[in-house]
Amino acid sequence: MNTKSYIFVAGASRGVGREVVKCLRNKEMNVKALLRTPDTRPELEAMGVEVVMGDALEIAAVEQAILGPETISAVISTIGGLPKEGERADYLGNKNLIDAAVKAGVGKFILVSSIGSGESVVALPPQALETLASVLVEKEKAEQHLINSGLNYTIIRPGGLKSEPATGNGVLTENYRVAGMIHRADVGQLVCDCLFSELANGKILSAIDRNMAYGEPDFEVLDLS
């Protein structure tokens, strides 16, 4: 009987998802990652990650991955991006992950979305909104599906993402009027912090670097300790 408990990560091949995996492995957590293509499989396996192949847009593959023999204690999704045959993973892929997590009785689901989704639409300048409009609609649908799912959730909306090393200045706020930039590595750290803090449960949080904020200079930071 396999009694090990895993954190399931969708979107681990690159970007924020990869940073989340690094953070979890540094804490010696068991990680299971869903990969659509095998390119990054050797790298992840070298980090001690259990890799399962499958496309988040296919519910059967997602259920097989999440409802497998291992216990999944939490699901973290950072997926989104390029459309496949007209369907964006931002909504459908996340919907499949959320539905499978409900079936599996997963304890917590963290969705990495984006500033500009939902009520945080007011934080973005018109030009950015115009560029991101179609993506943000999908992200908001995914957020709503998670909120209505009955799962214990945290939604994290990062600002503009940069790929430089972590600054350690990433912060979370419930103030949806705040915007700014943040490094992907800092988002990864904040996701880990939320996973291990009950104070993040049921919250929708914007994530920015405190030194790269704009819009509202004075905002309250959520302390997860």
C-alpha cells in the first residue's frame, strides 16, 4: 500500500510551475507533475519528481493522474498559454484539474491566475487589458469554477512576470487594485507559502514585488506567518 502523499503540479515544465516544483523539492515534499510533452521529463525526474504524461485538456488523462494509487494532498495549477485547436488550457485545462481534484477529495487547490482577472481588471491599464482580454476571460472562468467547486482554495494573481532570480521581495495582498511586476521565482515561493498556511485559505490574492508595484503605493500585505 502506497501511503506517501503527493503535491500534484500542473504546469511544471517551465515558468512559475517549475519554480513551484523547485521550492517544494527544497522542502523535501513528494511532487507529482503532469507533463503534456516529454521534453522536460529528464530534468524533473532528476529533481526527484514523479512525472505522469497527459494533457490537461483531456479529462480522462487528468483523472488517471490525480485519482491514481498515490494520495494527492494538494493540487497546484500554473497552466495556461497557447491554445490547442481553439481551446485554451486557462479554463478547460483548469476545469478538468478542479473536477478531478473534487473527485479525489484533495485537501487544497492553488490556482495561479493573473492580475486583470475578475475584479482586479481595474488594476491594469487599458492597453494591457486589450492585449490580454481573451486570456483573462478564460482565467476568470477558471477562478469561478474553483470558487464554486467546494474545494479549499487559494487563487494567486501575479503581476507582470520576469525570469530573473528571486528578489525575496514578493508579497501577497487582498487589494485587487494593486498591480506591478514580479519574478517567477518569487511567485513560486509565494505559492509554497500559501500551500503551508491556513491564512491563505479561501483567499484571492495579488502577487507583486513590493519594489515594483504601481497603482496603489500604500497597500496592506497579507502576512502568512
